[in-house]
Amino acid sequence: MPNLASNDSLSNDLAPHSTSAIAAQPSYIVLPRESELAGKLYLTVLEFLVDHFKQIEASVWQQRINDGKVHWQNGELIDATSVYQATARVYYYREVQAETKVPFYEQILYQDSDTIIVYKPHFLPVTPGGNFVNECLVHRLRIATQIDTVAPAHRLDKDTAGVMLMTLNPQTRHAYHQLFLDDKITKNYQAIAKVTPELLAKIADKTCELPLHWTVKNRIVAANPSFTMQVVEGEANSHSEISLVAVKDGLGLFELSPITGKTHQLRVHMLSLGMPILNDRFYPVLQPKGPDNYDKPLQLLAKRLRFSDPLSGIEQDYECQGLDLLAMI
């Protein structure tokens, strides 16, 4: 079971910097059918793009088209008069004025013709998003492997570090996605959080002993803003197993197993126990948008990934070095 060095050992000595950037790989959108447009009617692709991506100025889309950065799936360029074609794919290249270089690095733990198992550092997004177009795990791996079909088999938040499964072959990709749908893959996490005063008192007077365990099941839905999540009344759609395994100076080391895979599930479940994860910028209170603080990574780690390869039958078991409770004190 290979073990990987901590995130700190993968950082470089250069201060992070920002540069303007154009995505090396295109994004795409499928043009909706008329029945999906809620009564709207578009004559051209440009009209749809301007209306659909309201956060982007019309002049930006016009310039992208003029620069040859918008095209059909077959590579044919789209111009300002290209007719709207329902269900067709439109490819475009995302741009940002300033893309920050993330000064931490991924490490490939295993690779075959169908998969890559990789360690993803904190702060690095898996796919392009927001102000990140090329500073993402997928793009870095495509450069490192010279394989343009690298794609994630599952999600991992930008702020979370740890072991991930990536797929390489579009023809076999579905077999690895099915592992997650069939609950045939085991993910183990670690987290560090402040322990509640009540729980600390019980541990101190020997009323309870470590490890302590919680089964958390509740209903998680999108909150406001929609990229955050919240617990509401109703039938449970999320399930996590959480254990407190060590305590030092008010901080606890937790082991977590997500049985389901809702967005931000472990972060929300820790919050529901009254112990939000250390350095979480979303929970319990959404912090103002700003640059990442590389000295305070979210203390959540996807430590171990286990599964039986659906094609080769090989038992895969990879983990990275765990979180350091003493370093947080």
C-alpha cells in the first residue's frame, strides 16, 4: 500500500504569481432543445451564448468568435451568423485575466492504460472553473502524460487534498464510473476540527473514551449561494461514518467514510456535529472571496482509496500521509 509524502514536501520555493490565461483544452455546451428553452427562441449560436452566460459580456463572445475560439464538434468555426442547432455541441475556450499559479504539485502513484491514481494537493482544482483554466489537475496530468483524454472518475473539492482516481480511455471510462454508482469503491478521509467543550469535558472526566463514533444521515440540498450546501428536514440523502480518534489541546483528529457522495458532504456533516473542519472558508460562515491562504489549507484529506479494478481484477489500495494534529497546535 504505497504512501505519499505530505503536501508541504511538494511545494516549491517560488511565490505564487498571476498571469492572463486561455484554456489549453476547450469546454463545451450542448445546445438545448426547444422544449428546454422555456419559450425562448435563438436564431444564432451567438445569441444563445450571450443569453446563457450572462456573466460574460456580449463583446467577449464576439471577440472569441472573431479569434476562432468557438467551433462545432467537427472543428468547423462558428461565426456571428451561425444558425442555432438544437442538441449540437459548441466548443469554446475559457479565458481569465489573471490565473494564479498554485505552488503545490500532484504526484502520480500508479498508471496503466486505463487509469491514473494520483495525489492532488490542496488548492488545486480538478477541472477548470472560476479563475482557473489551466491550473487544474486534469490539465497538468494531460501535459505530464501527453494523453488528452485524462478525466476524473469522481469529485474532490479544490480545497481538499488526497488520493484520486482518473480515467484515460473513453471506451472503458464507464466501468470506473460504475464503481462509484455500485458502491464498490472505498474512500477514507481524515479531518481536523475543534472539539466541542462539552465533548472535551466528557473525555477529560473519563465519561467517554476514544474512539468516539457517529453515524450521520440527513438531507443535504443547495443553500444560498448555490455552491454551498445545507441540512434540511426530509428523507436522508446523505450518509457518513465519522470517528474521533485523537484529541490534543482542544483539537481532534477524525476519520471519515462517506457512504454517499453529496457535494461538501463531509464538511456539512462535521458542521452538523458542531465541529466544522479547521480552515473551512464555507462552513459555518461563508468567508469573503479572496486569494487562497496557502498557510491555512482546509484540514480535510482523502487519505485512502481502495477498489478492485473492474477490467484487470487487480486490487488497488493507495494512500497518502495523514494529517498532522500536532502541527495544528
